[in-house]
Amino acid sequence: MATRWGICSAGKISHDFTVALKTLPAEDHQVVAVAARKLEDAQEFAKKHSISRSYGSYEELARDPDIDVVYVGTIHPHHLKTCLLFTNAKKNVLCEKPLAMNTKEVKEILDSAKKNDIFLMEAVWTRFFPVSVEIRRLLAHRELGEVKMVRSEFGVPLMHVPRSVQKELGGGAVLDLGIYCLQFILMVYDGEKPESIQATGICLETGVDETVTVTLKFSKNRMAVFTCSSGVQLPNEALVAGTKGIIKIPSHMWCPTSLMVNGKETEYAVPEPYLPLNFINSTGMRYEAEEVRQCLLKGLKESAVMSHADSVLLAELEDEIRRQVGVVYSQDCHAVPASLTGVSSMATRWGICSAGRISHDFSVALKTLPVEDHQVVAVAARKLEDAQEFAKKHSISRSYGSYEELARDPDIDVVYVGVINPHHLKVCLLFMNAKKNVLCEKPLAMNTKEVKEILESAKRNDVFLMEAVWTRFFPASVEIRRLLAHRELGEVKMVRSDFGVPLINVPKIVQKELGGGALLNIGMYCLQFVCMVYNGERPESIQATASCLETGVDETAAVILKFSNNRMAVFTYSSSLDLPNDAVIVGTKGTIRESAIMSHADSLLLAEVEDEIRRQVVAVAARKLEDAQEFAKKHSISRSYGSYEELARDPDIDVVYVGNIHPHHLKTCLLFTNAKKNVLCEKPLAMNTKEVKEILDSAKRNDVFLMEAVWSRFFPVYVEIRRLLAQGELGELKMVRSDFGIPVLHVPRLVQKELGGGALLSIGMYCLQLVSMVYKGERPESIQATGICLEAGVDETVAVTFKFPQNKMAVCTYSSGVQLTNDAVIVGTKGTIRIPTQMWCPTSLVVNGKETQYPLPEPCFPLNFSNSTGMRFEAEEVRQCLLKGLKESAVMSHADSLLLVEMEDEIRRQVGVVYSQDCQ
């Protein structure tokens, strides 16, 4: 007989689901009743859909004896309560995704379903579309070989929709959109739990996520990347790349009606609706409804296609992504009873740990506060007599000869830790494990590892903990924060702070075992001041220069920090010098504390070009003369040399193209720049930042032109992209995504470390340079890289997420192991640019759906690489620069090369690729 449905909620999604049900045979599916929180809403819904019963409460629907299964279409913050209502009423349930707000709620729902012996499924409708069924069939038959990469994206502008942006309505891109990408990845990888997750996101002021990019690493060197956004329109496609082929869902990956398998597209149309729909392709919800019916007919309590384990894993991954991005819902939080806070409602009762000088001063300071608010109850020292003397001096009633005794005192609300910093970790853990709140002198610990251990203990023991950076609580600091919050200085551009006191005669400042050193004792005051002014923002770069004592600790240092939006900070500290000990904050509208600013002008000496630069190939050099002669004969070149040194001495050479493998770039470039030759060097310019700087320094010192041959930037497609961006055609840029993957594991120079192998330096750098170009050479605020390495120690497949200032993001995926789509997408608030294929040497561009071709000249000889005649564009750029007397190109500048290699170094560091050149 027919499966009898009850509809819970009369909203938009319930409308579409009911319309979808009506596309199925009436003898199989019937809608018996609908319930809403208002009876009139239910009645209106029932009338529209010809439903016989309508209820003004969900409880009435739960009591209806003629309901086989309930479809729950409420917003997800209500799913837990609603599902429990129906499961406890022994009703089978199909609940809209996400099943609940977090893993805890999901498990509670599933436990109730199991306890009540009923069917329950999370309505991940995508999995039941014919496209998804076909994908599972192809994967089961290993049509793609071994799957290596899955990529998916879902972005729709939803900032105007309250339920997408308001936290109390369950807003946020991950739970609303990202779940589709995540479930797709898990379906492809057969419900396997990833080995690692890296998430980078942008959050709205409401505290929910707007745009998030996630990289997942699975066993057997398999990866996945997805991006979701409620702020911008993305291509909304999905890709599965294997060793034998590629599957692509070209659009609407969450409700797909077409599938491309190795370039061949097949359509899978959904039925037409009998009423207008709120969401695209919603009649496809019929497939999940039919799955429910089939499961009920078989007596199953869950679907094998969207199982309870699938729902738990989905929720667990969503929780972890939200944790990394920083999204917390009220459902994640649990109020702490007052009895557990450990603080008296009357005076705060202090325990003093250590009877040293700083503890003395702190106790004196406490006595300046009202006695009804603060009381010192006890003091502890390592020697009882020291504690007794301290107690007598400060009129403290209890004194202990060990810190353990203080930790056991039941009348202590909070402990002030005044021991020297090498002991902070051990002492803080002692008190927090005793459930004591802690105020610990700065620095909180000796390093990041220790600080994290202390913070984790505080969290685990549910106690208050604070590093005693007292400066921040002075009225002057409070006033500074007020001025900054009210933007009295305009945009802050520079912070400068000095702190120097001659303390070389103080053992704890100069002895390493006592935690000596100017930074931890003095410089941290400057550092905290900078961090306070810039509101806790992480600097983009840090440069420190210091002098150290013979004991191995720092004595004097100068530090330069660069922040986003071209803001900087400089601070100097010293334990041997008496510095001015002042601070300056400079903004566009004013200054806090006047100070002279020293500016340095940079000058560039331009050489005049006396003769017209010729575009002739005059000579070729190789390590073997016969190779050079063969090359010269093929290309009608008059001179051939059996060494690079001979080429460097040729007086008729204006510019040298360096095309050897990149481990040799440093030596070769230095040879030619020192011979006063202009140079165009193949990318990557060198193996690491140190080598790149050495090459650039040599070019500058020898006053010659030098450019890294990132040929992509000079293609007409890239020129057009820069024009569109400069004119603001895309509005505000929000996302860049680029893929480049080719199976080249058979090529020695791609896999052998000594040949500079690895996907990043040969392939991935094309993705990086595109991102850098689009964002005008801006340094990313953060980089997260996850990769797979070969046994040779080089990277095979890597996914990288970049976060830039002003909530801009980028995602790059590159591989030397599998074929990817090799496209690129630039998304702005007003439109989208897409390079549909061969993003590194493109001949077509799609702007807001309109494609334009940019053909290349035909070659005179067969080529080794695709579209190589496009290298003509970079050659012409070199010519124009030389004619103008320039030493670098504005399109691919020295700064661009430096930023590229710095990002490459950081990605390699995270992935774990180290070349011999890094160890020199």
C-alpha cells in the first residue's frame, strides 16, 4: 500500500518536497497531513497541496495514527527537539539536512531512533539523484582507476536571507551549503574518515561563517578540497580525478542533472513540477522519498546510501571545520553552574605563589583595592621561613613551605603566580589541576608549546587563567583602546615602541637557566603593545636582528613587523642600554605621542640603451658542444658553445634565456649577471628564497635586467584579466581558485629530488602566480597546505588555502600524479572570470558566461609543450623593458618573484619537502 507522509513545517522546503512527492505514483506515496506552528499556515499549505488534515502543532501530527513517516522541514536549530518528538511517538523520520547542529545532537537523535526502533534518515537528497547513483556505479567498477582527488564547490549569494546569516537561526555556509560538498567527498571515498582536516574561513559580524575552504587528506595519498560561500556565486561544480579518468558534475553539484565522464556528457532530467518551486531541481527530492519507501518496505531502520554512520561522520567533520574557523552556536555551549566557578560571591580570595620581589609588589597593589573586594589569604614559598617572613610583612594569615599546600587550600579563589618564568609551566599545571583560577606573571611560559599546554589545562579543568600583562589594564592603555575604537587616529599605519634598561648585573636577566634574555623580560611589553594596537592581528611577516650575550640569551634587538593593509610596527628592546622607553602610534588623522619619523628614499639607477635592441638568437650554449651544434643547426643559429662560460663572454649577446633545470638556476644566473648580461630565467627562478635573493642581489649589483619567465602573465588572456580587474568589472574580489594536474610521474625531473622534482616548483607555481597576480602581489595573511609526497621525498599532490586581508581567499590544487581540470576561476561581487582550460597557457577566457578566444601563432617546428608559441609574449616584454632601460618588469617584478618563492618555501615546509639547497 502507499507510504503515508506527514509534513512537519509549512515552509519553502516543505512545499518543494510535497511537490516532489506528487511526481511519484499516488499508489506509492500519499501526503496525509501537514503541521505548522500556526494552524492558519498549515491550513493554507493543506489547501494548496490538497492535503486532507492540517494541525496547528507538531504534537498533533505526532499523535496522528495514520502517519507512516514524517518529513521534518523545520530550520536545523529545531531539528533535535522535533525529531525527538516524532521518534518518541514511534514515527519514522526523514529529516532535512543538517540532521542537527552538532555531533552531540546528532547522536541524541540517532540514539532515540534506535531506542524506539524506527527508521530515520538525514535528507541528503543529492545522494539519490541518478547522477550520484551513476557516480557510485562508476567508482564501484573502478572506471576511474584509483581515485586521487575530489574537488567540490558551492557558493550562492545569500547575505539577504536571515537564516543564512543569523546565528540563532543556524546561519553559516558550512551547515547550509558546505554539507553538500562534504557529503559528496565522503560518498566518493565510501564513508572513510579523513586523516586530517585543514579549514580556513571568513566569518560575518554575526559570528557565522560566510566563506570556507577545507582541505581533507585521506589514506593512501588521496585528497579532497571544497569551498562553500554564502557571499558569492561560485561555479558550483564537482570533480573526481582518478588515475584512469575524470568525472565532472558541470553545475548544480547539489542537485545535478548532467554528468561528464572523460569529456562525454550525459543528461539526467528531473520531472517537471505541478506548482512553482522555491529551489532549483526540487522535484529531485522524489528520489530520497522513494529510498525511504523502499527501506520501510524492507523493514530497514536506516538507508545504506545515507546511513546513521554517514550522518555522524558528517556532523563530526562539520564540528571540526567550525572549530577551526571559529563558529560556535549556543547548542555547542553549556552554562557552568555558579557552584563550579570556584569564586566566592564576596571578596576574591588570593593566594600568592612565591615570596619574591614581584609578588611583594603585587601584594602591595592588592592592598590599594577595597578589602571587601580583594583579600590575600595565603602565601607559599619553597622555604617556609621565606613564606613566613612575607606573610608577616603583608599581614597574611597563612604561610606554606610548598606550592602543593597552597594548591590544597580550600579558601583560595585565585592564585597569583610570581615565580620565574622557567617554572611557570609546572606551577600553573599544579594549581589548575587543583581547580584553582590563575593569574600568572608574564611571560606565561618559555615557548608556544608550554603556553598551549597551560591553556589546554585551564580549559580541561574549567578554570580562569590570564597572563599578567599588567600594562593593558592601566588607564592609559584603556584610553588608547578607546581612541582606537572610535577611530580618533583614522587608519593606524605605524606603531613604534622602545624599552631598554641596563640589567646586565641581574642574574635572572642574563642566565639562560633562569629564563634570561631581553625579549621575555622586557621586549614582550613592546610586543604586547603592538598586538593591542592592531587588535590581536597576526603579522604577515617578522624580521628580527639581535645581539646576544655569551650566555646565549638576547641582549638587544630590533624587530620589524608587517601587517595587512600596509601597516607596520617597529620595536627595540635592550637589557644593557637605557632607551627612551616610549611608544608612538601614527594614524592618518593623528598621533599618540609625537616622534620624529625617519624616512628612507630608494633610488634606482637606470642605464641608457644606446642601440636598438635586436630580437635575434645569436648563440646557443649547452654542456656538450655536440648538443649545442645540433640545436643551432635546427634553429639556424650562427654560434654554438660547449660551455655556458663561453656564452657569457660573447659580446654580442643582449639577453640570455636560461632554460636549464632549476637546481642549476642560481649558478647559471650568477654567471650571466656577473658577466653583465640581462637574463630571462625559466621559472622557478631558484630553489628557495635564499637563492632567489642572491640572484636578485646580483642583478641589482651588476645593474642588469632580470626576469623570472612566468610566461602565463604575458598571454593576452592574462592581460585581459588584469584589465578587467583594474576597471573593477568583477566588483570586490572574494575568491580565486586554480587547478593544475598532469600525470608526469614517469618524467625523472618531476620525481627526483636532485633534479628539483616535485609538483609545486614545476606545476603548482602557476596556480600560485595567478593568485598573486589577481591580488596584486599582496601577501596572504595565512597559508594552509596539505599534501602527499612520493617516496623520493618530493610532493606529488597538494592543496593550498590562502587567506588575504579584507576577507579574500584563494585555493590551489596541483598534482603530478593525476589529470585535473586545469582551470581557474576568479569570483567577485559583480561577476566571475573563468579560464576554462590550460590555465597556465590559456587561449580562451569566459567572462560572466561569455567566452572569447585568443589564438596563438602556429609554430615552425613541432613543440614539446602545449601552446609554447605563447612564450613570444614574455620575450616581447623583455624587449620593451630593455628599450625603456628598465631592470625589471612591472608585470613580473623582482618583488613578485620574491613573494612567489616565499610562499613556495612555506608550502614546502608544511608539506615536508626539503631540498639539499635548503640545508646549505
